[in-house]
Amino acid sequence: MIKKSITITFVAIDPRAGDSLVLELDSEKNDEETEFAYGTKAYFRAYTYPVSMSLEMTPTDGTITSEGSGSSDEEDFVSFVDTNEASLSKPCNTLTSTSWLGTSLGSVSILGDKITVSTKGTGVLKVVFKGSFRRYGLTLNERDEDSYPVIVFVEGTVS
């Protein structure tokens, strides 16, 4: 049995300071797969802040299609080491809860994926939130290569 597969790498450029763009494979739609057979659709998510960010996508091969949008439940453990600023793994659309694990650094404010706390110090913050995403699919036709890497370059623009 010959296995032919595609491996996808994402490259993103945040449009300006304070904005954020996070790309990842959609494990739910891809049934946890990280390599894909030719001709099948590989789904990925784009999380943006602000949500209205325009995206321009350039793949090294294949066709990208829009596949709708959704939201995901997220949980991050954010470390502060002699600072009062940190980042979430994805932009926060709706904050569910925050709780300090051990030392408290005070009140918390979140804008996109940026977190600011009232006191500079060292601590760990558990953040539960919803992230909004746009879903896309990438499909490639058969190639003579057994394994084939594809880069998807995404640039965000905020008006």
C-alpha cells in the first residue's frame, strides 16, 4: 500500500501592533488528522482580532475555499514572570472566567489576545474563553510526490 500525503505549514503576519492572527488545523473537522491524502480537503481555522480583519491567503499549491465560521471553547494557563503583560494562545471573543493559581497579580483586562494585570510580578492565571474563527479548506490535486509540503501564507488587514 502506497501512502501519499500533504503536510501543511501556516505563515501569518499580524497587520499591526494590538491586532492578532492565529492559524491552526481544524482538528474537529479533520478528525485529528495532521497529514492529508491528495484530493481530500484539509480544514483550518483563522482566529483574528479584530474579528472583522480582512484576510488574504496565498497557498504554494492547491485551492482554498471558505467553509463558514464558528466558535471554540478555550482554556489557557498564562504565565507572568516579573511582568504585568502576557498573551493568550488565541484572541478572546468572550471571556468566561479567570482565576489565579497561587499568587494573585490583581485585576485582569483582556483585549484580543493581550492580557494586562494590575500588579507586575510572577504568577499563573487560568483563563477560560470563547474564540471566534473562520474555517477554510485546502484541496490539492494528485502529485507524483509521496509526501508534499504546502505553505499557506495569510496576511491580515484592518481598515
